[in-house]
Amino acid sequence: MKIALWILIFLATFSIMEFMAWFTHKYVMHGFLWSLHKDHHKKDHESWFERNDAFFIFYAIVSMVCFYLGAETEFWYGWPLGFGILAYGIAYFFVHDIFIHQRFKLFRNANNWYARGVRRAHKIHHKHLGKADGECFGMLFVPFKYFKK
């Protein structure tokens, strides 16, 4: 029974992270920490790294704290929480940084309906170069209107 609960917590955490990504992007990145995020919309430097890359540190720390609590205390569900956050971070990195922004030249020829929809939705978001009016959505939940044949 504990394994089933572990899996349920992991899946719930991964799913909740989609909301957290949307919320953080809309209200933090396009809000009070726009100074860190704006170089993601309008590159103003020559470096491969962006100031925007600092955002992963927050969720990495939360994940590590969960792992620590799972290992060092009776808070056993720190493990599935930490792995759910970590798994979402890895998925986000692959979809957003590798697939969409091509920071590594992989998946360049992916052209199925989901790939086209995700790219189209992200392009709509990036047409806004400023802090305001950036339509925000998660990585996995993209409104169906972007999935055209």
C-alpha cells in the first residue's frame, strides 16, 4: 500500500508542478522578478546562459530539501515529493530548453501534432517581448486551440 501511495504522491506532485510552472511564470517571472526573466524573451547578451536560468535553482533547492527530509526524518513522503519535482524539472528542461528553444540541437525534426502545438503556443507567448501581455500556460497543458492539423 505504501508503494501505491508513493506513486500517487509522485504523480500528484508532478501534476501540481505544471500549475506551479504556470503560476511562477505569470506572477513571478512576468512580475516582480522580470529583471531575471526578460533576457529569455529578448536576448541582450552573448552568453549561452541566461539570467532566467537562475529560476531552476529555487525548485532544485525545494527538491533537495524534500530528499533530505525523506532521508533524515520520519517524513518519508519527502522522497516522492522530491522525485516529482525533479522529474518535472527534467521534463521541463527537455521540452522547453532542448525541444522548443534548441539550446542543444536535438529533436529538430519532430513534427507531430503535439510538437507543432507546443511550438505554436510557445511562439505566441514569445511574440510579447515585454513584461505585460505574455499569455502563459504550462509545459504539458497547452490549450487545444494550438493543436491544428
